[in-house]
Amino acid sequence: MKLSYAKHTLGNGLDVLLHEDHGCPIVAVNVWYHVGSKNEHPGHTGFAHLFEHLMFEGSQHHDRGFFQPLQGAGATLNGSTNADRTNYWEVVPPNALELALWMESDRMGFLLPALTEAKFSNQRDVVLNERRQNYENRPYGLAPMALLAALFPPDHPYHWTTIGEIADLQAVQLDEVHAFFRRYYHPANASLALAGDFDPDEALGLVDQYFGTIDAGLRVGPVRASASLSDETRLFFEDRVELPRLYFAWLTPAMFADGDADLDLATDLLANGKTSRLYRRLVFEQRIATDVSASQNSREIAGYAQITATAAPDHALDEIEAVIVDEIARLAAEGPTDDEIDRGRVQAEAQFVFRLQTIGGFGGKSDQLNAYNVFLGDPAYFDRDLERYHAVTASSLRQAVARYLDPLRRVTLSIVPRGRADLAAGGSTLAVVS
Amino acid sequence: MTGRPGPVDGRAVMVDRSRLPEPGPAKPFTFPSIEKSTLPNGLGLWTVTHAQVPVVSLMLLVRCGAAADPPGRDGLAATTADMLDEGSGDRSAIEVHEALARIGAQFDTDIGSDAIVVSTTVLSRFTDRALALLSDVVVRPALRESDFDRVRQLRLHRLTQLRDVPGAVADRAFLKLLYGDHPYGHAPIGSESALTAMTVDDVRAFHASAIRPSAATLIAVGDCAHGEIARIASDAFADWSAGSASLSGERSGDEGRAFERSAESRALPRSPRLALVPRAKAPQSELRIGHVTVARDTPDYHALVVANMILGGQFVSRINLNLREDKGFTYGARTAFEFRRLPSPFVLQVSVQTTATAEAIHEAIGEIADIRGPRPVTPEELALGTAALTRGYARSFETADQIARAVMQLALYDLPDDYFVTFVPSIERVTCDEVSRVMTRHVDPARLLTLIVGDPDAAGANLARLDLGDPQILLPETF
């Protein structure tokens, strides 16, 4: 199974990845900038994401909204920011490929002349509202703030969330926006992928025409940081929720590193779906939790694994904790069954095939090519990525669980209803979150 | 010309940044053609061959949803749908899911007002096993009492948790205020009192009466041929009986239409103009503004779709540009005609910072009123809205799952086979005058209900200026 492509690098360093798929008359344009909230600093958090918003507010030669001409040409488009990267994409009819390249290249090369204080202040308000909507006014919405802050030390770039701190967002100045653009938004720090129904020679010509003259800019070096936990941290806070919820989190290997795929499969078999061990015990048999889930969140510098369970009414988080600890210990001692390993492999294969169905958008083929290119310098990694999952054995999975899901090096967080600090898991101290 | 020359194959090419490139002629697109047959028990089988990737999407549509919940049993259809994968024959719920996991299946059950949809996407080499499993869960669910007790308990816990989710609170309260006791007056999850009163016998009876082959359509899209799917489905669904004698032979639609006629005759309540669900110290107000309007089968469908695009259906809509891009009150605002088989809600949804509540409502209602005539749609807006709907239409048919969902709309709303082909020309025929006409006819600013889920003190300030009267206060326990 392969995701075929051709890679070209323009004279200014811009990587261009081309993947033909003539199944549907559409073309995906996908641009990654290798910058995210990990490139921010304490006191200046939330900046990479706020900047992403400004990229939709017009550039020098089209100093109006970015959406209108593209939507008028039949495009759908969006962008997103995470800790490690920022991406922007359009899916357009083939006859609007040139328009999309014009628009993307104009904001890569000519954003700042159009960036005014008024746009900046408007999008800051929008982002503060995004934060209210998705974090502050949402039950359990502040959990990531508490978990990341406890997992990573204050100077580690994963200590804060991508949405950022309110005070930092309120303090940011327009000149910082200009400096940020100059530092990170240029061809040497970007990767452009096209996927879909286009002629590759013609498309490469257009890409060169629109992007080839943009100044390369400086290469951006990797961000280095390390984190370790030497003991267990037990925290709680009160929130506007009905049922208490328990979170476990551990530091784990980075994206694509040894142990990453093992923990991906381990978290699945522990807590995802009705076949998982924890669903069976907590929700199906003992009925002491209403839900349970888990994930290995692999990032560029480091990863963290997380297990989350919500208590059923009249059941204590301590009861749930005991079951989770017991199941992890059992997996660490005995490893998975052959059936669990077989199912994990088939599911991985199916998920990889499903990923080949769409050219654009978040997670489409163009986005995957850019992910492999930006993080590994190797767009061809798709089939080897699947191979990582096929290489997982009962023994390697068991060892990864034993090594990383260690009860003595863990963050344990309880979120409890207001006024019910007594419902937090035993021994927890108050976390301050906002 | 403001660009600089760039070298391509040694040639100097000037980049013209003085104007945007005009898209050339559109590429032709062939819409999926649907092959149809009917199994002896009345189950409709619709397939589309889409062999891009070795994947098959299977969807079983049952044209019966939460609107069919009997009085006092709000949530029964959803609970029944939820029970389908909780064991089949002598297999437990977990064993059913292990079987799905062994073929790497994605499996989902969806419930809406008018339908239950059970769907699975698999690698095409597992099509036969997936169809057998789909039949097991839909036709032969175990519906055991112990599983029912657990599922009902989980749904009650879910209802408890939803009390703290502002969007869910707003949706439930809004439906109740708009529809009252009408079949659309409750969310599919139902209410605590109805779930508490429900028994496993209710579920068994609902399954027996509602989930029948004559009310269902099996849709298969992917790397598969109609004949092959028909052969496998005939086996898999062979023992799904057509239903009781009195119903067998009856055309599927008739009974549904009789139900709909009786539902339609139920009067809608008189909604207040302004209502508030208190959420003390909430940083945002979750708003719903709208009223009940026409159903999916309105002849004005295409004109309303265009009108909605311009008003609140896309990023560059009037309402989003006003509330987000001009005022910065919100992360995003949108409107929708939430079309269903019966008269459907028109609704504006937005979550705004608490201090801007009254002003956001004023602006939103102003935009809805203005598009009907005072500030009619301009030719430029019409061209943009129309183009956004038509030029990108092909991308809704990229994956097997997308095609299956598109085809399902035809089955659910009795749309003709050439619906996709006629969509673009029907949208392109809409004029500015027609947008004004349909918005005037189907949306009435004087009838709009505005619902706020937010802080009663901070959000409540300045509400009097809106001239909507005192807000009716709703407590979360009452809906």
C-alpha cells in the first residue's frame, strides 16, 4: 500500500509534493508551516494560533477577506494550529487551482503590508471567544491546561495549550505579529502539497510561478526541550460539571519514536471502544463509570498518554482509579492476547486504507504527505508508518506499557462538581487553572 | 503588474498580482448512478459502484426516528437504536464488537427525527462479513433486559451531563419551545421521566413494529457490484420477515404518510419571543433564534438554500461577517433551515461573549429582517452564494461514505433519481427576487423566538431594549 507522489524543491527551499488522483474533479492545496505553539515562550502563549487567524484577513494584493474569492470558485477551506505545526488548505475545482495558488502565495509572500491594527484587534476578540466557547464554557474544558502544565516544566514548549493564556492574548502587540511572520512564514519553513485531479507539469509550473520568487527566509532550527516526571502529581479542580472525572497522564515517546505505535495500540486495547479492557470492566461489568477513553498523543518533541474516565453517580474516583491501575499492571505483566494483537493489526490496516479515500482537508492525502515531509523529511513514509503498527508484538507492547504507563511517574487529575472537593481522588491538591 | 519574473524551464514568467486569476471552464462531472432492486421481504437495495479505494460503505436506513416515539416514551427510538449492537442471538455486546473489530470495521448508529441509520465502512474483502453483522444487529438484536438496564442507565447519566453543555441545553429547550408536544418537540435522547418509565418490552415492541424491511433501504457504495451485494444481502437478510400480516404488502410510504398527517395536524404552541435558561457567570451566551417553517418537500427548497448561504450558511455570510469579522463577538455564527419530513426549524446558532448578548441578538434579528426586503440580496451576493453551492458540488461525491450519505437523502426524502443532476441548474435558476420572496414567505421576524442560555444578570442587561418583552425563564429541569 503506497501513497505515490513526486517531490520537488524550489530554488527558495519550498518543498512541493504532487499526488495525482483523478477520481473526482477536485484538487487539494495544502500548506504546512513548521511552526506551532511549541515555538512560543512563556508570557507569549497563544500566538501561533492567533496568527493563523490573521492569515485569513487578506494580503497585499487582495486586501479583503481570504474566503470570498475561493468560496465563489467552489472551494472549501480552513486552517489549524497545534503544538508543532500550522496548516492551511483549500479543496477547489481543477479550474480554480491557479486561484488557490495565487491566494496562498500572496499570503506567504505579502501578508504584512495588509495587516492592520484593526484586523489584529478584531481577531484577538474572535480568539478570546473561541477560547470561551471551546474551553472555558465547556464542561471539563480546562483539563488540558492542568494536564500539560503538570506534565511539562514551565519552560518546556508543551507546558501550555495552543489556544494560550488569556492574559498573554490580551497583552500581545502588533509588532510581535510582524516579527513572528518574518521568522516563521516563508518558503524555507514551509511545505506545499497538491493532491487530486491536475496535470503535474502544469501544476508545478504554476507553483514555481507563484511561489518561486518569494524570498527563502531563514531556516528554522528544531526546538529542543526535555521533560521527566520523578513521582506522581495528584491534582484536582472544581468545574461546572455534574459527574466527577478522572484523568491519568504520562510522558511517552515522541511521534514515530520507538514505543509510539505500541502505546497507540495499547491505549486502544485498554480503553477505546466496547472491546477494550477498561470499558468492559468499568462500564459494562461493574458499571462504576459512564465512559472511558485513552490516547497516545504523539508530538514532535515528546508524547503523552492519557486515560480518562467519568464516574457514574454515587461511585468514587478512587474505585475507578483502582481498576485502571489494576488493568495497566495486568497488561504490563502479561501483555495482550493474540486476539487483541490480531485485531489491532487489522484495524491499523483498515484505518490506513480509509485514510487514502480523500485528497484534502484535515487528514486527507495532501495533509499526510506534508506531515511526513515536515516531521521526517520523507513523504514516502506512509507504508512504513503502517509497518510500525504491523511490527508491534505482544512482547513489545507489554514492555512499552511497563516502561511508560508507570504509576509512580504519572499525573492524576480529578475534575469535580463545584463545592465537591471531597469527590476528588484521594491525596489531590488544588490546581489553579483559567 | 506588481510581481517579479520567475524562472520556469529557463523562461521568465511574470506573476500578475494586479487581479485574481479567473477560473476557466468547469470540468464535467458524472454523478453516481444508483442501481436499485428490492429483496423478496421488501427491503430496498440501492448500490453505487465507486472503486477508487478497496472500501465499501454500507448503510441501513430505517425511515422511522425519534418523531415516532410514543407519548410518554420520549427517547424510545434512540434507546432501541442504541440497543441494536448490544448483543445478537447468543452473542454478547462485547462479542458483537469483537467481530466488528476483527474486520477493522467502522461502525455507527445515528438517530434523527425521521430515521435511524446503522452504518459500517469496511475493507471490501470483508463485505460479506460486514453485511452479515449488519443484519445480526438490525434484524436479530438480543434486546436483553440486563443490557437494557445498563444502556438506559448510561443514557440517563448522559442526560445528567448534558445539563452542563450549553449547546445541548439550548437545542433541547429550543425544540421544546418551538414544537411543544409535537413529534419534533423533543431531542432523540428523550427525557429523564420517559427513560425512567421505559421498559425492555417497550424496546422490543418498537423494534418489532418500526424496524421492518418495508421501511428500510440498504445502501452499499464502494468497490462492489450490485449483483454481488444483492446475492450477499439476500442471504444475510433472508429471515427478516416483512412484518405482521396486516402490514405485509402495504406500501412502505403509506403508513409513514398517515403518521405524518396526524402529526402535522397537531397544533404548534405559541412560542414566547424571548426565553432564558440561567447559567450563572457563564462567559458566553449560547443563542438560538428561529421559528418553525416549511418541510424538506417545499417547492421553494433551492431558493431557501441559496438564501441561507447568503444569510448565514457560509463563512462570508452576512451574519458571520457581522458578528465575527466586524464585531468580534463570537468564534462563528450560522443559520440553517434544518429540513426534515415535517415542518422544520429555521435557526440561527451562535455563542457570544456575555457582555455582547443584547447587541448580538439585535444585529442577528436585524440581518434576518433585512434580507427579506429592506436590504435585499445583491447580484454579487447571489452570484457568490450560488457559485459556492454549485462549483464545489462534485466534492460531496469523493468518498464511498459521502456518496452513501447523499444517496440516503434521496431515500429519506423521496427525491427523484435525477436529483443530483438537477441540483446545480435548480440552484442557478434562483434569482434575487426569489430570495426575497421565499424569505418573506417562510421567515417572519415578528415570530422569531430568541433563546439565551447564559448569565441572567450580565446577559440580561439591555435585553429590554430589544423590545421582545420579558424573557420567559426556563429551568433545566423543565425540559
